[in-house]
Amino acid sequence: MSISLQGKVAVVTGGATGIGAATAQKLCELGASVAVLDRNEAAAQATVSGLQNAGHTASFHQCDVAIEADVKRAIDAALQKYKALHVLVSNAGIQRYGDVVSTSSKTWDETFDVHVKGAFYATKYAIPAMVAAGGGAIVMVASAQSFTAVANSAAYISAKHALVGMPRSIALDFARRNIRANCVCPGSIDTPMLRWTADRTGSPEKLLETLGKMHPLGRIGRPEEVANAIAFLASDWASFITGTTLTVDGGLLVPTGGMGFQESGIGTEAAK
């Protein structure tokens, strides 16, 4: 028996590129109708056109998730088109750098507006439709950095930590209305956002190689690998899973002291 989302309607925020686009693709392949929400019109239209040309049911709805009215309008439009809503994937995100001293209030607010307010607005307007449909599944895209930290990323890390707590609250508050809420926590994934970060270093390929070595599997992940986990949590195969986090990180969080220490440290010496 394979996972099926036949007859389901899904909303994917940040669905134009990267993990969001891969998720829209996967959900369509499993039979769902998918509304792609994004502020990047050109990229989102290209993603949706690709899905439609492949015979899938998908639509684009312009939306800046940091603006409540935009989110309400986009979800209302998806409901008007598809008449129901069963799955929400809250994926929209941005990367900003700085410690708590160097980060401006504007950058802090921008980061939280997209990640945290965006997830809040999406769930706020999706849940009533899910209740009307008899239940649903919410999946938020957090990060391996929801449990750890990288230097000079105070706003991003704080926002990603919040995305672990929010689905737990939703899971508790709406369980009796047949709504599940979970999150996935990716490691380093080959997305346009990661490539943007790599380009900032001046040695992008070196950074990507280093990131790959940080993961015990020896490489960075692919967007579709995260999409597979999201699809699982959105499906009935995960019908008794709610309020939890699923790390999709190639083992990134496993080795104490990181892979460099593992390869030359106590564990290696003791095994000789």
C-alpha cells in the first residue's frame, strides 16, 4: 500500500522554489490539489506551470506571509477554487545574519514576521477550513537549527526554535477536532537559499563541500528528501503522530562534537 493524498487539497507557503516547490510536486504526485502561496510571482508561476503541464491540479496565489491580509486572501482564494482544505505546509522562510548586538530591530522583525507570524497567519486561516472538512494535517518546516545554533544567526535561530513550539500548541488545542500538527527539521539542503548563503562566502563550492562533511551521510540533502517526510506527516500513514518533530538532517545532530571530532577524536581512538 502506498501513501495517497487523492482527493485532498493542500496549501504550501513558500512553494515557489526549494523545499516548497519539491513539496508541491510530491503532494501533487500523491493525488492532492495544491495551492502554491509565494511572493515570488515569476518562480511560483513557473513551478505551477510545470505541475499543470505534468497533468497535476495546482494554482498560484500571490502572498507575502508576513502580511495577514495577504494570507487570508490567498487561503480564501484557494478555498473558493477547491472548496476544501486538508493539508497546510508552512514552509516560507528567509535567512538573515547577525548576532543579537549587530542585528537591527528591522531585521529581527522581518525574520520573525516571515517565519513565525507567517506560520501563525497560515494556521489561523487554514484551521477553520480543516475543521469544516472533518480534519487535517499541518506541517511546519523548522530546522536542525531549532535545536542547536550557528554563529551570527540570532534572528533565524530564534525564529526556527519557535516553529518547534507552535505545532505542539496547535496539536494540543485542536486534537479533538481531528487536526494534527507536526514539524520537520531539515539539515543542510541544496536549495536556492543555501546557494545564496554559499555565494556570500566567495567560495561556494568549498562551503557546500564542508557542509556535506558535517553530515554523517557525507552530503547535503535534496529538497525532495524533505518533501517525502512532509508528505508522510501530511498523510494518513501518520494518523497517530501529532505534536512531534522529525529531523531530516542526514544525521547532522547525532555526532557529539561534530564529524571532525568523531573522525579524529575519542571514539575513533577507542575503536582502534
